[in-house]
Amino acid sequence: MRARLRVRSTRWKVLLGTLSAFALMFGVAWNSGAPALASVVKAPSFIPASQGELDCNGFSPVQKPLREFNCTDIAGGKKANANTWGGRFYDNGHYIGHDEPDTGFLSSAPGSGNNVTWTITLGRDPKGTPTAVNPGHDVSDWFELTPAPWFSMALCDPNSYPLTPCTPESDSNAPTCRYASCTSGAGGGSAFMEMQFYPPGEAPFVDNLSCDNTHWCAALTIDSAECTAGFQYCNTNCEEPLNFAFIQRNGVRTGPPSPQDSDTSTLVNNSETLLMNPGDKVTFHMWDAPLPGGGGNAFEVSMDDLTTGQSGFMQASAANGFMTTSSADCSGTPFNFQPEYNTAKAGNINPWGADQVDISTEFETGHWEACTSLSDQLAANPINPNDASPIYNECNGPYENAGPPDGNTPEVGEAPCYLAGATHPGYNGVGTSTPPNRMTGCLDEIFQNGDLDFDGPPYWKEWPTSVTPNIYPGSFQEAFPTTNGQQYTQFYFQTDVALSEEQCGGNTLSTAPPGTQSLAGCTVPPKGPGNFYPYWSQIKSGGSCSLLFGNVSAGSTFGKDAQYGTVQFAKYGYPQFISPSHNNPCV
């Protein structure tokens, strides 16, 4: 499997490396139509640490990642260059897309783009141990279905795509030209904040999924993109840098949060990390909060567990160690991240992400593969060499057997894979172990980002059918968000799953340009043995509206998987499914 990866990517990696080196040396663009690079490229002066998060996709040629993250998926475009072709974005020659079904919210009310409150009930797992015997009918846990439900907001970052100034909390930042067709008008420099929740059952978080086996935890994550408009130039050493910090009861991060300074301690939860029980009712406020002692503001998440009475927070401030990344040499500068927009009206979006959103909720999916045995053991954990648990690259079992062999798909291996009962001794560098993993399975995050043949549990009918667990988990229940006490007036559905479909758009995932546009391979659900795709349901209770997610037929289902609308390749230059807007029935 790993040999096939080299065959798919070596030619383009060599080409990209040669052209990028030329550009870095001489400060010029290598492809026609690209802007001159003199303003964004200088002789490298920053020497990065051996591990960090300069590229959360894990493909920086100058640094190993601390963890393979589920980064913000980046849009592609029709116009081919070293970074995007066939409607997809490639990081150092690697396709990095993954599956992100999303609900976005719209409002023209002042503050709706920078001040939002969510109230949710966390999903619960079944009482039984998860199984991998009968695809579509197995006992499933939340960690199999999603590594990270998240809630978003666009933030200002002048050193992020399209490398332009950004005025906090201003609708003037909105792009007038979108995605890879842009060479100007791409809007203000924009980072993307995902307030992520992590399910219980598969610890440790540093190289697996969970904080522990029984609690949900959460983190503030901020992704930037070191690219010019239209992705004409990207710094290949730090294409998607990540700031990361757990939500802490005392607000003090576990380790340095910045892409440049983060280390293992950043990704290891401690006694102050806010841990939440399945089924807890949780409310959280995302806003531009005053800095302690005055002197300005910075984005903050404040979270209250209404069931246990515990609370936590995290502020993305310079004083707290958050940094903006230089597109010239990947160095970091302490930075107060602030919301990008005043309102959440249509068109106020993060200009480089595949999902077109500012304020949204999403269930990242398509990563877990359930296995009965593992093979192709790796000599050591390539992400965390301290972790002494055996790690594998190949999944075996009924899910893997339900689809075609990996040699006939884009998949190049399923690593990291761990056995049920793995305790990960030494994962934090000091010899301690975690609770045993609940299931044998794989995350599909080292050699590609996601389950590209769609044969894992997320693409079978193993999602919640109600808020109460049965053999499947109980659904999250998410009240519609509010801004300054008022609900958002409209919402819409979208998914970027088509980006991960091998034949969608006329180019296979490994084919360099040029290609012929074709939408025949762009489908919801994607082509896989389970023939299922999760969807949103909207229920009305006590005069308020809530969203459920999975396979819940109660309330309004908006046509189930048809709710995602139609593929918009012609409009946006990449295959995004997006629906018309719906009026909020509870306003």
C-alpha cells in the first residue's frame, strides 16, 4: 500500500518541490497568471522545530506533524496550477479532502457574525460494546461515526488566504470573487475557527480520537491557509498551520497552542480540561471578548455544562500563545484572533474552505473503519514515537470485504490502526498509559485523509435513529443558535463529500491536469457498499427549533440525503453540494 502512495505522488511532489524552490530563491511566480511573489517570499530565516503543526495535514517537507488533524477542507477550482486541479486542492501533491456535512446559519442582524450562543445535548453511546460483524446492523459508538462534531466562525488573519488586510467584525471583508477562479477580490485575510467536540472511547487524543473512554472534551482550533488568491502560490512548508487548545476549566492551555511552538503537552488533556458526560446539556458562547487587563479583544469560547455545573473557556490571544503564521518563512507572531464579520448574511464566508460558511454546525465524518483484525504492522508510530502500542496500516473484516480491494480504490492504507484493548504506554512521553481502546479499527489519517472507498460505519445505517440510544448512539440535539438573544433567520445544508469521490469532476484523485469536467461521479450518498449518507432533521419543541443528525426520521428531514441540494461545480469551480436557504420556522 505504501509503495502505491509513492507511485501516485512522486512525480508531482518532485515537480512541486522544484518549482517552489525556484520561486523561493528568485521571488517569482512559476506559472502564468500567478502574482509575483516578491511581496510574500523572502529568504527563509525561521528554523522550525522537528515536530509541530505548521501543516495540520501532515505534509510539510520541513516538519513532522504532532498529530494528524481533521483540518478545514480546502476548496479547489477549475484553473489548474501546482496546488489545485480537477476541482480539488492538493497539499504538496497529496489530496487532503475529507467529508464535512454542514448546516450554515444566516442573519443580517448586527453581531450575528461575531457573537453566537449554542445550546446542545451531547450524544450518548449504546450500553453494548461496539461490534464489527454485520455492516449496517452493528452496535456503533460515536467515535466510529465522527471524530469531531464542530461549530464554526471565520476569524481575521492577514497572513492567511488571500494574504490581505482584514478589519475585525466588518462585512467589508467579504469576497467578491470566490475560490480558485480569483486572482483579486478574494476578500480579507481569513482563518477558520472550529470549536470541536471529541467523543469518548478511543484515547489518547494525541494520536487517536478521545480524551478518555467515558467523557466528551472540546478544543478551540484555528486553521489558516498560507496561499495567495486563487491558490496561485502556497508556501509548501506551512500550507495549513493550526492553532490548538483544549477548553480548560481555568482557561490555561495544556501546552503552547501555536503552529510553531506546540508540542506533545499541547495535545494531552490534564486535570483542568473540561470533561463532559454523554447526555449532558451544554451551552457555549463564542465572541470577541475583552482581554484581561484591557488593551483590546480576542476571540473566546466560554462553555458551561448545565448538567454538572462545571465550566471552561479558552481565549485565542497573543498573551495566551496564539500566533499568526508568516507566509514568507512560516515563523509565528503573537496574535489576537478576532471575528472577521459583523453579520452572518449570505456571502460572508471563509473564502478558502470547501464548505461555504461563517456560522455553522457540522459532523466531521468518514474516518473510522471497523475491523476484526489488523495487518501490515508499522515499525514505529510515525506520528508519536513515544506511543508503544502496536500500530498497523491494514484493516481486515466484513466492512473491508464489503467493498472492492484497496488496490482498486484511491486508498493507500488505513493507518493509524490499533487493536481493541490497546493502552498506548508512553503516549505522553512519561510512561503512563490510557484506558484500553474499545474497538479494533483504523482512522485513515496518515496516508490519506479519510475513508476514500466509503466502506466504514459512517456510510452504513449505523447512525442515531432518535435521541435515545438503541444499538446505535443517541443523536446530539442542537437548539438553533442565537445572536444577542435572537435566532438566525435562515439556514442551509451543504457537503463537500463529492471532493473525495474518485471519479467526480473528470479527474481521478491521482490525475494531474488537464482533465475533462464530468459530474457523473458526484453523488450523495457516495458510491460505497453501505449506500447511506447521514442527514439533518429539524424538530420543534416548546416553541424552539433543534437539529438532530444521523438517520432520524422525526420532524422535518428535508428529503434526507436530498437535502444537500445539487452539485455546484459550474458556479464555484469545485464539486460542492449546497441547498437553497430555508426560513427558520421558529422565528
